[in-house]
Amino acid sequence: MPELKYEVTKELGILSESARGWTKELNYVSWNDRDARLDLREWAPNHERMGKGMTLSQEEARKLRDILNNLAL
């Protein structure tokens, strides 16, 4: 399997932190030298490892924002 290349280009915020020190974060991340996308996942300290997560295009992020804005939280 080829090596996965990533770069956190902009840190937007931390949503939570686990007892083991991993943080659930919203960031812009470039995967394999592609344009950075909005990314939500758990990260080990210093971003040396990551858990499963998801990336969103700008359009997907706008749709998600609209859905969340319509929720009574």
C-alpha cells in the first residue's frame, strides 16, 4: 500500500479531547498533495497519527452548515 501523505494546512478548532489525549478536530487538510479540504477526525498529539474521519468539499460543508443551522440544538 502506498504511503499516505498529508498536511494540516489550517487548524480550525478542537471539538473534544479523549482521556488518552487524542483530540477530535476540524481542520483543512491536504491529502496526497491535493487541494486542502475540510476534515473532521481524531488526531494523536502533534498530528503524528490519525483516526478515521471524513473530508468535505466546500459545497458539502455548506450543506452541512445549513442542516445544522436548522436543528434545534
